[in-house]
Amino acid sequence: MNQETFQLLLCLPAQAASETEATIIQWHVSAGDRFEKGQLLAQAESAKSVFDFQAPCAGKVVRFRHLEGETIPLDEPVLLVETADPAMKDWLPTSPAATEPAGQSLPAAARTFGGEEESGAVVIRGIGAYLPSRVVTNAELVRGFPEITEDYVHQVTGIRERRWALESEKPSSMALAASQEAIRKSGIAVTEIDAIIVATTTPDMAMPSTACILQDRLNLTAAVAFDVNAACSGWLYAVALARSMVLAGMARNVLTVGVELQSRLLNQSDRNAYFLFGDGAGAAVIAAGSSGHRICRAVLSADPRGLQMARRETPGYLVAGNGEKTDPWIRLEGHALFRLATESLSDVIFRAIAESGWNPQDARWIIPHQANGRILKAVAKRSGLPFERFFLNVQRVGNTSSASIPLALTEAEAGFSIGDKLILCSVGAGMTTAAVSLEW
């Protein structure tokens, strides 16, 4: 008789009363490994001692919540495991946080959209992309930093080059180019677009919206048009909104665009941000019907712990010269952002997989926000998903914020097969998170 298996989160073992946190020195297991009760899972170090983390039961490693070198509170879960040990059903975790069955249910702040209870299919009918012609290499940017090399920039960021807009280009002009390609590939007429949603942190102007400007450029007279700002997660927020509009009967074809012109907002003396960002636009037509790639689920959330980790005080894509005492540049809190982004992105991937009714091995492709090569490698390790499944083009285009996922999707689509299951996922300033599951 087969025993019922279930998942639970494990914390590091409690230490002396005065000890509140520890650093993971080394994991002795990998995602997917089976282990026996009492087996060494990891070694950790507190302020007073080095200690072993032994398995309280037999089971299987599902995924890591924290990586080697991370310092975490002793009552914070570090590992998600699967077990059939009935004694563990009565196991009392040391923290309320450890009762969350990660990968199976959502925290209260998360919102999930889509599912079998909703009638009708919503699909991506066509996607398009635009990248400026100007290629900016690491070699060009490090000229102002004699202490670092172009290889060092690549090692730290995973980026070798990025595209920067020409002086004549605006966010709306890049959005137009990507939109025209997406509409052409969707096989519908421009006049069949019922709504336009533009995700951007760098609009042409404070008002009217870039979506309204794009509507004018497309010669549409009766479409709904508005912008959204969820930073790097913005395009996935737009897709979720578009899907909901279609299901509600408010629109049949919705044009969603992610566009950013960030190169004019970079402080040349700020090494945290100067090498990361690129410009570009991506677009997709979200439509009712079965002709296209089915959108299964959308998971959206935001975590105010990351509120100040990525920010810019003034709006738009230009630095205003009005003398106001505000900081006009993109600012990043590198180390804190790395840790929370890695945690949030790996978590939202598994939430989307679970809410779609899939197993982790079902996800053939992960199309993540192209934030930084090191973050994406850390996410793969933390999640236990093979890094080969993650599509990366950050080395060629840099971090294009809300444009990054449609840009990556457009580049990667030639390698997809019919029926492939995809997870599109992002984390952005706020800290916003989003994931969308697709069947190609």
C-alpha cells in the first residue's frame, strides 16, 4: 500500500537561547536528492559554534529556500522537503512561517488569476520586439572606470553588451515598432485591437499616457488605452490585466507592451546601476479563442520589504534640468536587492507551477526577467530547476526592465515546440513579483 506523501518546510535546529541566526556553510544535498532520517543535510555556523543540520525524517529535497553563505534567522525555513513519514504530520515547526507549504499555497498577499473554473481560452496570438541599433559594449563603458575591466563587468552582471536608444528615439517610437510586429504576427487587423496596455517606468510624458500616444500612432480611434507601472514586472501585470479584460468580455484583442528607455537615467559614477540597463520594447496581442498560445495562470504580488531597494524619484525618460533638489538617477541597493530578488523570483516560479497544476519537471522553459546573470543562476540553484531550462539573453541586451520578458520570449520562440509548458516570471521595484504560465 502506497503511503501518502506531503511537503513541509524545515528550519535549522535551535541553538542556545542567545543564538538567533546562523550562516549556511555548505549544503550536502541537492534538489531532487533522497535522504534518510539522521542524514547530514547541511553544515551551518552561529556566533558561537559550527553545527550539523540533520534530517528529522526520510524524504526528498524539493527546493532550497536559502543558499550557501546566507545568514538567516533560526526560525526561518531553509528547505522544502517531501516525505511519507506519518510522524512528521504532527511535527510542530518553531515558527508560524514554517507552516506555509511553499509551492502549494499562496501567502495572503499573492493574487492568482485563471483556472478551469473560468470559461473560454485566452491566448497570446502574436509577439514582437524592438531593439535600438546602437550597441554599447562593456569596453565602451569601463573607459570611465580605470580600476575595472570589461571582463569584470561580465563576471559580476552576466552582461557583455546592451542596446541604447538613439537621440531621436522615444519610448513611444520603440513601442510602436514592437507593436506593429506583434499585430502582424497575430494575423489580425490593427482596427481589431480593442485595448492597449503599456507597461513602462519611462513614459514619454507624465500625461497623456504612452498607451494613448501609441493609440494615436496606430491610428486607432476607439480603443481603451492606459499605462501600468510595476517596474520590471510590469509587462506580466499587463498580460494578467489583458487576460482578465478578455474573460470579462470587455475586449477581444488587447495589445500589451513593455517598453523602457533607461540609458538617459544612468549616473556614470554609479557602478551599481551604470552597467546594467538597456533600452527596448516588446509587445504581444492577448486574445480570446484557441488560435495561439494558451495563458493558464497569472500570479501577482508585491512585498514592501523591497520598497527602497530599486528606485528613481522623478518620472519620465529624461533628466529634468529644472534645479529641483531631487535625485534623478536610477538607484539600486545591490546586496539587499540580490537576496530578496532571488528569494522572491524562485518563490513565484513555484507558485505559478503549483497553481497551474503542474509538477516542476513539467515546466520545459523558464523565461525570467533578465535582471542580472548572477541573480538568475542563484534562482536556478535555489529553485532546484536545471539552469538549462532558463532562457537568457541578458548578455546581449542587458536589463530592459518591463521590456525584458517580451524581448526574451520573441527571441526564444523559435526553439519552442507545440505543447511546451512555459513559466514567464519577474521581480521588480516595489518589490513586485509576477509569473504567468503558458502552454505553447
